[in-house]
Amino acid sequence: MQQAAAQVQRRLREEEQRLRVHLRQLQANFEEKMRQRQADMHRQITSEADDMKRRSVLTPQLTLVELTRHQKEGEEFRQKMEREKVAFEQSMRSQAFTLGMGGIMERVAAKTKEGMEAYQVLAQRHIQEGLAFQQATGARIAKAVEEFKREQAQAAKDIQSKVEELQKEIQRTVEREKEQLFDPDPRFAHCQLTDEQKRHFISQGFVHVPGVVPPELLQEALKLINFELSKGFRPEELLAFRRPHVEGGWQITDLLYKTAALPLAQSLIGKTHPGFGGQIALRFPGFSCIPSGDVPWLGSATSFVYPEGWHQGWHIDGLHSPFSGVPRGQVHNFTILLGVLLGDVPEPMSGNLTVFPGGHLALQNHFRKEGTQAIHNEGDKGIPRDRLALAPPHQIRGKAGDIVLAHYCMPHTVAPNVSPNIRYAVYFRLSSVAHTPGTFRKEALTDIWLDYVPLRPLLGRPAPQP
């Protein structure tokens, strides 16, 4: 603003100087013209006077017309001079006005400068007031933001708390529904293993209970499995038979929850975690066998020979292996294995479940001496089979509807199937309420009766404190 005012003042001074110079030039030009006009008039008058004298000498008497003409010319000359005088005076007044404008412009410039200074003061005050307002507004905004953040954080906490409460309520509801859905059928709540059966389980690690599942439930399970087989399987899929909608179907779970099977298992381990399905275990003719002859036009084996040492590949469940589905570095142990025969298995070498009586005690001694780190790190390979002295293998034979209860630490395998029949079975892996399913409860490997609370009187161990 100051620079603009200075430029205006400089232009005004330059214009005033230019006007003064122009006025002096006009005045000098006018004076020069007046001198020339006076000289011209003097010459003209002198010439006319000389002419008149000459004519008066020549013509003593002037006519009235000539005299009148001369008077008229003299009057016109006088009027012309008057007009030029008036014009000169007007020009001078105009120049004086212009010179007066210079003073006015100086006063205007002074007022402009004064106004600019006042404007600068006012602008500075407004700037300071604006900065103060900005600071105050910023402080209010920052305070509002902090308050909003606190409210937002509190709202998030409230929402999180409500979500957690809702999740807990959902979990409680699910648990209640599980208990209602998977509680033992009241019709079989009184079913218990006999003390003799329990002692057999303690010493041998398994017990075979005949006639537990009624035929109508077996038929429903077989229809579901065979219908799924009709859809087609790749050969590598038949061994695992992983079909969640089949494994968790009511036709499968009813084998456990609508029969005496679960109460019999709970008479060994007490209350169990609810489960959602069972393993479909099919062993087709030729399983683990060596074909001994082929039909040329069919390309299929007519008879099978089982290899020697087939039982040496025993295992316990829940360890990492190429076929178990358990990730490396994890152990998914449980409490008890419950198997249901869906069809008759009257002869050995028919895909029978094969156990090693007393093997659970041998493994307990091994884990007490060597620890459990090897199976945690190496999975199934962490068990030194060649250094464990086990009893001869026992192939379980039975009829459709029989169940087998086996301790988790029971070494077991599947016998080759040289029969013409598919061996149908379903296995449920149950955990006591003290053992969360899918987790590693290593203390249950060095104390294999830890979660078998109902057996403590027979084991001579004190009952747990309430």
C-alpha cells in the first residue's frame, strides 16, 4: 500500500511540473504574438497614415464613404484586440486553475498518505485480532477434538463391552443348546459299564461292548454313507472320507447320542465336551494287501495276501503325520476313542480295528521317562516303535451295533482286508470336560488316568475335591 501511495505522489509531482513548464511556454508564446501583432498594427497604421497623407496631398478632399470605411476597420480592430485580451485572460485563469490543482493534488496525496497509514494501522489491528481469533478458535477446535476422541473411545469401549457381552451370551446359548442337543438320551442315562468291564479297560486299555446300537440307526447311517459313495470318489479320498456334511449328519451323531454308547463312555471319563460328528472309516477289500492274481479283462485282484509285519505301523491319534491332518508342531490328544461297527466283522484280516493290549501302560512309562517333546516336534515319527515292547496285536471282531472303547494312549492300527466286504465303522473322539478339544494336554500322557475320574475308586486314587 505504501509503495502504491508513493507512486501516486510521484506521478502528481511530475504532472504539476509538466503543467508549469507548459504554462510558461504558453505565456511566452502569447507575449511574442502580442508583440508581433502590435508591430504589424504599427506598420499597418503607419502605412495607412502615409497613404492618407499622400492621398490628402493628391486628393485634398476624402469622400464620406472612405472615412466611414476607415472608422469601421478601426472599430473591428479594437474589438478583435478585446477578444484576444479576453481569451488570454481566460487562458491565464485556466493555467492558474491548473496550478491550483497541483496544490489540491498535494493535499490529496497528503490525505492519501494519512489514509494509508490509518489503513495500515487498522489492517494490522484486524490481522492481530484475526490471529487471536484463529488461536482461540484453534484451541476450541482442539478441545472439541479431544472431547470427541474421548467420547469416541468411550463409545468404542462401550460397544466392545456390549459385543463381548453379546458374544458371551451367544456362547452360553450355544453351550446350552449343545448340552440339550448332545446330552445322553434319558432313556439310556442309567447305562454303565460293569466293574468287570472297567477293570478290563484299566488293564487292557480297551473294552468291547456288544449290541449297543439298534439296527434302525445302523441302517440310516449306512444309507447316508452309501449314497455319498455313489457320487464317486478318487482313490486317495476313500481312506480319509472327509465329508463334513456326512460326518456331522444326524444319521451319524444319533449313533452316539441316541443310544447307550455315550453313557457307557461317560461311565469311564465322566461328563464330556459335546462333539459335532464322527469319522467315517471304510476299509475296502485289498486294503494293505498285495494282489496275488488278476483277471485280465477286468484288471482287478481275485485274491489278496497281507504282508508280514503289517501291524508294526501302529500309531496313536492326534499326532502330525502325512495322513492325520494335524499340523507339524501340534498335538491334538483327547481322552477316549469310541468306535461303532456298522457291519459285521466276523473274521480277522477283514480291516479289523487292531489294538495292543496293555500298550497304553507301555506308552505312559515311555512318556514318563522320555517326555513328550519328541512327539510335539516330530509328530508320529517321535515314537520309537522299535524300542517299545508291546503285546501281540489283537484284532477286534464283532457284529453290527457293537462298540469299542479304547484309551487315547492305546497303540492301534487297521488289519489288512482280504475279505470280499467293505468294513464299515464310525469313530468318535471324546474329551472329558477337563480337556479342551483340539489342545495338547501333555500331563494326560504321563498320567493316563488323570481325566478318568469315575475309575478312581477302582484305581485306589482319591476322588477330586469339589
